[in-house]
Amino acid sequence: MTSLPSRRRLLTTGAGAALGLGTLGVTASPASASTPTAASHGAEETRTLDELYQDALAEGGKLVVYAGGDLANSGSGANARAAFKARFPEIDLQLIVDYSKYHDVRVDNQLATDTLVPDVVQLQTLQDFTRWKRQGQLLHYKPAGFGKLYKRFRDADGAWVAGAVIAFSYVYDSAAAGANAPRTPLDLVDPRWKGKIASSYPHDDDAALYLYSLYVEKYGWDWVAALAAQQPQFARGSFSPSTAINNKTAIVGVGTGASPTATTGIVMGMPDGHPFMAWGQRIAILRKAANPTAAKLYLNWQISTERQTSSSWSVRTDVAAPTGLKPVWQYPNANVDGFPRFMEDRAKVEQLKQTFALYFGEVKGDPTPGWLGLHPGA
């Protein structure tokens, strides 16, 4: 590791940055620096969102989040950016969206070169959070409501929490499909859907890969061969199947999500006895974060009831699922606990990627968020 000062320290103003308080995992505001919070002793945060907001402003009012996603300025990243800015307008938030598999190695490289940019990482690559914890790279911190999170959606020591539930399955245009809508994934190989299916590449996105692996486990590789014979349209980004449906170039999508309560428009299939997949998108504060108080504000906001009640499924056990749904962890076919195990087995993941490339061809196209380089947000 180089002894040069980090890019963030050179670019950040304020006494907290100069003294390296972010590296020590404490806040730079005088009040929070002199009065330890309950969270600093392993208990949950006791400050309200408004109190954290004021402390974050005293710290400098800046925050950089690296968030996994498909599109730089739209989708869930844009929604979170707009919602946070509406709630905390004086915080200078940079929420930078890229594929999680690029953000994680970007953070690794920044740590190796002492040029760390983000305060918070919010990624699909769940295995990175357990690895970063082992390496001592994450701040152990329990935001308010930590104990109300589903037990598999939190690290026992507070190294990370899940901030949102994301689910992938197959989807279809209810109007275009009509009475012939696919009832299970098995129906996707029916000849009536030939040339009418769009999918994200399973060998480009580990969540789509896991969904496809569940299909293989349930239906066999012959099903994959039959699906390939349907001549599906493949594209990068989990948004691409819905885009194809909206553009009327497909009726069915695979490796994407939709509202689990929708009965018209784009409908997500979750039939009993057939697999889909869901996971908690993990969020953590980096131990060397330049803006740890703002980072804590972000985590507290993400898992707060005011934020979680707007979700399709909540990560909290005390927030009811939408009408007609159970909590996502009560669906055995959602495989909520399976995806983290899958992500830890990188040898199997790589083998599956190459196998699906044999069936579907190599991944084509530029990354949909664009090419962001080594230090976006610096």
C-alpha cells in the first residue's frame, strides 16, 4: 500500500477529514465526537434521522454512495437519489450507479492504492461484504431498527445490512399474452413464444445467473437447450426485458423483476412449486469513509419505516407486506437464503457463466451505465 495521501483526503475540507476521523469510524461533528452514541457500543443508533442530518451537515454535508444498478440516471438508483435529496436537501449526495461487479473491484483497487472515494457501498455482490468484513474494511454499525430486520438481512456485528428486497423471475405483458400467458417457467419453451422472449444475460449478471441455475436444477439442461431454440433476445441490464416488452419486441421477459402485486401491465410470475429468486441488497459503510456521519444517516434512512413502507417487500419484520403477499422470506421458492450461498461459491459461478455462454453465446454490448473509470465521484 502506498503512503501517498488518499484522493478523498486531499479533496475533502474540514477538520474531521484532516484528522482522519473517518478512518477511526467516528463522526466529525463536535457533538457526536464528544458524546459517544449507543451504536458505538454495539447497540442500535439512538439519534433520529433529523438529528443525524444535522450532525452530517456539521461534518461537512457530503456523501458518496457506490450503488449497484443498470442505469446511471434512471431506475432504482435515480429513485433513491431523488428520495434522499427530497428528505435531506442540504446533503451533497453523489450516488453513482454501475454494475456491482465493477464497483466491487473498483473499491478493491481504491483501497489498494489509498484513493478511496465512496463512503457507502450498496451492491448485489453479496460475497464482497463477508470478504470485506474479514479484511477489516467495513465499519461495524447498527442503525436504528437493526433488530427489526429479517435475521438474514443483517450481519450480527453490524458490518452490513440489507436495504431493499429485489426479486427476479419471468415476466409477461398481460395484455399481449392474454389467456395464453405462461403459468410457469416450463411454458417458456412452448413454441408459441418463439421469437417473443427477451432476457438479460445470465452470464453477465449473477442474480440472473442464479435464477437460471434454479431453472436448471428444477427442469434440467434440456430445458435450457429448448429455451435457446426459442431464439430469445439477450441484452445487458436487468431492465432490458421490460424495455423489450414496452417496445413491443417481446411479450415475455426472463431475468428481471416487476411489481409482485401487478395483475395488469407487466406481471411477474411466482407460481407455487416453481422457482424465482429474491435477495436483500446489502449496504455497508467503509471503515475509511471520509463522511461517516452522512453514511450513517444514509443507512438509517434506507432501513427506516418511512422508507421501507414504500417498498414492494420490506427488509423489516415489523413492516407488513403489500396486500395479498407474505414477507418474501416466507416464500420457499424465492430462495432468499440460497442466493448468498450461491454468491460465495465463485468457482461454481464461473463454471455456470461459461456453460450458459455455450448455450446462449457470448455477452455483447457496452455496460449500460457507461464506462465510469477508476474514481467516479472523486
